[in-house]
Amino acid sequence: QTRPTTTKKILSMSQMTSGSLGLKERMLRRRKMRFEVLSGPGKGEETIFTPFRVTPTTVRPAADGQSIRIILAPNQTLTFTGSVALRVLSGSLNIFGATLTPSSDSFTLVSPPWEPRSCLTLSVPKNAQSTPCEFSVAPVDTNRFELPFGGRPMGPVALPGFRLVLPQEPAEAEFLPRVVPAAWEKVRRGLLGAMEQSHQAVRVMVAGPRDVGKSTFARFLVNGWTSNHPNHPIAWLDADLGQCEFSPPGFISLHLLTSPLLTP
């Protein structure tokens, strides 16, 4: 019996990040211009997204009295810190590479307060088919994190353990959205296209020095696959003995993933 052939791809993080802005430059530019810049849908260009604003029509209490409903328009972003259970009711929502669509299932999202410069951001990319996305958020594991700022009131409601990041307020300067370099999006599109079209197993090795974003990029890639192919698991072989992603330090581990990675 012959072994199935495979396609191998090796990604160097230094090559993917050398052509994009450094973290410091991106932070300064966002803080100065007061809007968020995320990777765009084209060949490396960037799309400007406007921050979410709380109004009586965009935020309202849900009928259950425990969750709230939010409407996010195309080309808008909502950045938060804390933890919530999110369920998409209509439209589609992008969260760090994952595309969530209407479902009866909820996804747990965690944006740790100890990482204020890498907050999770929800967005609805603008294209010919884009419509506003309506979703609900509910408290989850409210005792999991000590949030020194508590919940932020959103119009008539407040959600424990969940805080909106409003870039127009000076007090929010320490909180910044997680930005995906355009080079990452370009590579991800190519890899996901190859994985969908190939009838062979595709193996991807992400390599690079310490603290350049290897695990973050791998999560970004996994989210793009699992959100669109939940019945086709993707295998993650963690060979970083010092900074393991899913197991204690010192272990080499293999994990089969079927859903987006939206928690630490």
C-alpha cells in the first residue's frame, strides 16, 4: 500500500512581515487617525473600517433579559475586551480570520484584559453581497477574569465581563485592535485555496524566530479553514517545546481542530 502524496509549504514569518509596517508604526498611525486599518480583500491593499457607535438602533436588550443584540454595518468594526458567548442571528461576521454565519450554536470569544494592545475585533467586510450583521452576546465565565473596569454600559444595557473599546475616547488609548498584516491575508488566501482545490493532503510548516507571530498566524489560518469546513478537521502539530499552544511546556502534541480558535 502506497502512502498518499502530500503538498508541503514552508512559511517564514520574517519574510511575511518584512514588507509590512512594524507594530509601533501601526499603533501610532491608528492612534493618530482614530480609525482602524485592517487587511483588505484584494492584493495587499488595506480597507478602511469605521468604528462601531452605540445608538438605540444598533444596541438593544434581548427578550431573555440576559443578553443584548447588536447590529454591525458593513465596513464597521467593533473592538472589545473581556469574554462573551456570541451567536450570529443574520448576516456574517469576521473575527480574526473566522467567518461566522447564522447558527443555533454560540461561540465563546475571549479578549484578555492583560493584552490591551491585541483586542479582538468584529467586522463586516463591505462587498456586493454585504448586509448588516445582527448577533447576540451573553455573559460567559464572568468570574474568569478580573476586569478592573467592569462592564461598559451600552445604551440601556450593560454586560458583565464585556467592555467595548471606543477609539474616539482619549481614555481608550491603551486598548488597540488586533491588526492582521496584509501579507498574512494574502498568504492565507493562497493556502486556503490550495487546500480546497487539492485532492491531496496539504502540509504547512510555519517557521521563524521567537515572538514574530508564528502561533498567531497559525491560528489565523486555522480559523479560516474551520469556520468554512467544520466537518473536515485540520491537524495542528505543536513542536514548540518552550511555548506550547495547547499543552504544558516540554511536550510535542497533535490536535485535531474543528472550530475557530477565539480564546487564548
